[in-house]
Amino acid sequence: METSFQDNSSDSQSKKEEVESITSQNSNDNELLDLPYDTEIVESDHAVSATIEGRRIFDVAFLVEQLKTFGHHSEGLFGCSGNNMSFQKEIRRGSCFELVFKCDMCHKVEKLFSEPKDESYMDVNTATVLGNTCTGQSFSQMEERYAVLNMPSMSSKTYFKIEERLQKVIGERALEEMKEAIDEEKQLAIKRGDVDENGVPLLTVVADGSWAKRSYKCNYSSLSGMASIIGFHTGKVLFIGVRNIFCLLCTLAEKRQIDTPTHTCFKNWSGSPNAMESDIIVGGFQQSIPMHGAKYIRLIGL
Ligand SMILES: [Zn+2]
Ligand SMILES: [Zn+2]
């Protein structure tokens, strides 16, 4: 049978004091520091709301695990259960959130977290940015999508901060992958006996480029282009390069005649868009011997 704070017995009174002491320890105002999310979120993405609406993303296994003990905090003293937990507020950082509840019986505060606090766990904000990167989308698309879904999202500042970190990780991993692919091509060439008089592996490669803008065979004015060199026998990318003619921040600073702000500038080309592809591929060929100890001896163009 449930026991409430209105009981007058001395036994009940001592239990009440015990629980109030626990409650006061757990209801401090530091929830914002308590969040199980990565450190990339900017302060402006902290939001506290006394009402809750719309949709959310949460780790379903983690939520089920939390619900197993949710509300059962009094160890039978007051018979508290999930039914006694009243919603108090939601604390968000981007799409990560925690829900704060308070027990109607003993006033104990409990929280449900949207996902685990674990360094090896990719939080929903980072996963959102990575998903956008993988599908060629950016902040605006995410904002629109989340608005339609009626889900909270992160600010542009947070988004671009996470994106910058991911770019570094993706770039480093791509370099590792390309190095592994070249080693694999070299081993296959040695196995075939396809080596020169000094034992340097001779590779057959495929190369092709692409522009950010469709040319329709008459308008070759893309501001950005890329090209890659692929190992013929493995089908894996050995080299990739990008050339950009345009940088928004540099252009704006030039137009406004102000100092260019500190930024990661991707502008690295001032020649014709037509020459981007050949420049990248030549660069890849030039690196083959000094960097990888292999010769791209046969080129298949597409
Ligand atoms: Zn309780
Ligand atoms: Zn720039």
C-alpha cells in the first residue's frame, strides 16, 4: 500500500526526512552541466522548456533500459512508481535532450536522457551533420526538414562547428584509406611481376574528373571541380583532388574592402575550370613515386 507524506507516524516522519535529503541532493540547478552530449554544442543551443511538444530522436535501447527503473526510487518506502512521476521540464542541446520529472509522492527528481553519455557514442547532433555530409546536404536542408518534422535542431553555429571537426576526421580517414589502397595495388603488381628494373611496382590507373556545375557541353564555367585516380585492379581510390575558384568570405571581404576574416579558405585555383581536372591528375601522378614508391605507368581515361 502506498505511503504519503501526510502520514503522522514517527516512522513515516524519519523516512520522509531521509527521502527529502536524497531529493535535495538530486535537484540541484546544474542540469545544463549534466547533459550527456558532446562538447561541440554552443551555449546558444541550450534551451529549457516547461512544456513539451513535437517529435524527438532518442536511442530506443537506452530509453527502454532507463524505463526499467524509472520512478522506482523509494525502494518500497512509499511505493513510488513511474505513475507518480510528473513532467517538470525539458532541457535541450540541439537535438539531444533530457526530460526532468518529479515524484508526486516524495518529490524525488529523476531524468530520462535521449542517449548515452559515452565518448564512443556518436551523439545525434554529430550524426545529423554527418548524415547531411554523406547525402550532399547542408544546414538549410536540415533546418527545413526538422521544421517540417516539428523537431528541435541545432543552431547554424553548432552545425558548422561540428562540420569543421568532421571534415578533419573524414580527410584524415580518406588519406589512410588511399594509402591502404595503394599498398594493395602495389602488392598485386608485385604478385603479377609488374615491376620495373628497380623493383618499383607499375600500376594501371583510371582517372576522371567532375564539376559542380553541369556543362551541357557548352558552358564550362564551374567554380569548383574535382578529379580522382583509381587503381584498376582494386577499383579503390588512390588519389583525389579538389580545385575551387570561389570563396564566399574572401569575395565578400573584397567587395566590402575590409580585411578578410580568419577562416578555412578552400579557394585554391585561379586558372580556367577546364584545366582543373588535368592539374589534379598531374599532381597525383607526380606524387606516386616520392610518396608511394609506385609508378602509374598506364592511364585509362574516361
Ligand atoms: Zn517517489
Ligand atoms: Zn577564403
